[in-house]
Amino acid sequence: MYPFSYTRVSDTREAVTAGRRGGRYIAGGTTLVDLMRETVERPGEVVDISGLPLREITATERGGLRLGALVTMAEAAAHPTVRTLYPVVSQALELSASAQLRNMATIGGNIMQRTRCSYFRDVTAACNKREPGSGCSAREGFNRTHAILGTSDDCVATHPSDVAVAFAALEAQVHLLGPDGARQIPFADFLLRPGRTPDREQHLDRGELITAVEIPAHSRPLRSGYLKVRDRQSYEFALTSAAVALHIRGGVIRAAKVAAGGVGTVPWKLPVVEQHLVGERPSASLWESAAARAADGARPLRHNRFKVELLQRTVARQLRVVGGTK
């Protein structure tokens, strides 16, 4: 048993003060409580932020959408504006976890969740993410579910979030509040690739608190959707996934936003695929040729080589679903 103190805060400044002295934020608790139970995480202080006023979903002045950090996954998925403007977000959320967890887990907590790598969660195994310098058991162990993109010699763990893939595709911004005030950071820069420091997973300063995730305005009409490929149809993490958003006007693709999940150490934006699509007319051959570039730069391991072709097929299928085949 590892003792810890519990603090419940009522405003964001109080939360930041507690975070600055080393407290770990908790809201729904669907990730941190599990990690504490498994002794992977042993915080000295837990700071309950569930009462903070960060539960609104609002349209921005420029036509984007802002989701408060404490909006639950279920609330965001069911919100009529989210479903209408960004079905890729609502679909990603609905394909995540179980209904019970979606009722508790928050948007901020979801993008902060830690990997489901079994070696990370086994405190007897070597894991640089959990204990820097100890090694990576996954590299030579059973690595079927691990990453093929963005890996390093120190870590090959995937990021588990589905909605983070949608946020990456839509080029969202993360709003933060810390000891030095408020700032926002592109989602692409918020989650960090492992490199030589896999234990540092987010671009956060000590005490910083996520207050919202903002999706910028995109050209309309915008077709979007999320596809998740997994070993079973419920309560399972992705082997591969694809978030696709296309702006098609006059029969031509004017803008394309594509990202993949289940294959990268972070949600993996696919700019080469996007560039291949823009300016072209939708067709079956276009979807196939664009998706063929989805795994560029992949470094598969012994047990996950199948993910290269599976990723290409996943992206091609979702391009067909969102863009049509005419």
C-alpha cells in the first residue's frame, strides 16, 4: 500500500497551485486509478478537479468548436453540434471503451491516458516509459499490438486514444493553464514521440492544466468519419484506425485531413496521403494510390509486420466510405 493525500479544488487557480507542488490531477479517474492499483503510478497527492467549470461545448467566433476538458466522452459524442459538424469525433468516441467508462472519462483525461502496453503495466518488466534507463521488453518480446511509426530504440508503445486520432486529423489546439498563465499548443505538438525520453509524454510544464480542446473552423461541406479495426468488436483498442475529413466541392477534393491510430507512438498524421488527394477527383484508384503511402517510414517489429498492409487497407477503406467511389 502506498499512501497519498487527496485534495479537492474548486477553481482553476487552486488546481494549478496544487499541480505545481506535484499533485496529480484526477477527474473521471478511469486511467489513473487503474495505474495506482497496479502500482505503475504512485502519486503523493491526488488533486480532484471534477468540480471545475470546464464542462461546456461551445462554438467559437471563427466557426470552430471548443470542448471543455471535463466534458465526458459520452456528452461529447451525443452533442448535436459535434455529431453534425464533426462526425469523425463522435464516431471515435463511440468506438472507445465501454458505455460505463464513456460516462465517466473526460476529454482531457482521454488525451492524457497512458499506453496500454502490457510491459508498461507489468512492474516486473523493463520499461523506459515507466522507469527511464531500464530497457524496453517489448522490442524483443511479444509486440503484435505495438507501434510501427514514430518508434525509437527506447520505446515502441502505441498511444491508445481514439478521439486523439480525430483531433490530430482536424489539427486541433489544446488550451492550457499554468503558473505562468494561459497558452495553447497545436495538438500535433502536445503529444510527444518517445525519442530518448519516453517517460515524457506530453508537452506540459509542471502544474499545467488542460482546460479545453479546440477544433478550428474547416471549409464546408466537410465529410468525415472514423474507422477502427480491432481483434473484437467491443471494448478493444485499435490495431489500426483512420480518421478522415474531406472538403469536396465541384467534384474536386479541395482539402483533406487524414490521421491514423493503433500504429504510432502518437496519433499519426498522414500529410503525404493528404497531399496526394488534394486537387484530385474522388475515385477508387485515387483512394488506393493515396493509401499506399500511409505506412511510409514504418519500422515494423517481429510480430506486427501485418500492420503495414492493414494500415494501408484501413485508410483506403475509410477514404472510400467518406469520399465515395465515383
